[in-house]
Amino acid sequence: DMPPAELNTAVFESEAREAAAGIAGVSVHSIVGDGLLEHGLRGLHAVGRTAMVAPRLVVLEYTPAGAAGAPIALIGKGLVYDTGGLSLKIVGDRMLTMKCDMGGAAAVLGAFLALAKTGVQRKIVAALAMAENAIGPDAYRPDDVIELHSGKTMEVNNTDAEGRICMADAASYVA
């Protein structure tokens, strides 16, 4: 519930790392900014590339000794603020509460931590797709065509559909 001027993607990642610190079997890594391009995460990069703080995919892994069964994957949308991008939310007060657009990633982080702390005997991977859907000179645009991590291309019709773009990249990366 931090104000959007305080909770950017770097702070959110730091909070996630701090919350996971010291839990046995947990590791955390992230892919940040132009590193997303190197990993084929062009959708997540496009959504957050014009923000003042770089977009990122934060991946938490819990691997307990003696893990059995198929891994569990959790994917969370972490839009720290959503203006709608160039498809700006201009009607009434539609931009109010958009600091909550990171609630999916916060819930996934909470679920991941609960599972890891209770010692569930399955490998768990949580991917938090973090970005700010801002406007600026490098913003992605309606009519842009973006090749996602999966190799599929998509044409952007509305930049306020950023969550689907970020989640598609995160899900493909984890798979």
C-alpha cells in the first residue's frame, strides 16, 4: 500500500528479496531493464521501458531437500503504477488506485513465502513481472508489434492491456 512515488520496481524487488532472505532452500534472481531483451522478454520490457525505474522479472525458487512431484509455478502481475500508457486512463478517476495493480505479484509473493516457510515438499517457482506502465518518449504504442518470449507476436491495440503482455512473458519464461 506504499504510494507510487515510493514503491517502484527496484523497491518492490528489494522488499521481495528481504522477505525471502533466510528461508532455507530459497534463491532469488532478477532480470532487469535491457537484460529483459537478452532473455527474450520483449513484452515486459516494452511495457516498462519508458518508466524512470527499469522493469524487471524477479524469480524466486524454493527447492527443498527431497522435493517430490512436479514443480508449482506462480506468476504475478506487478504493475507498480498503471497510467494506461499511451491509451491513457483519462475518463473520470480511472487512474485512482492504480498503485494496486501490483497486487497480483504481492499475492504470489505471499503465497510463495507461506509455502516455503511451511516446508512444502515441492519445488516452487514464483515469477513477479514488475513494471510501471508510464508515458514518455519511449513508450510502446498501439499498432506496435511485439515478439513475446514464447516466440509469438502480438499487435498492441490498447496499451492499457499491459498486464496480459507482462504475464504472457513471465509464464513463458517460467515454463
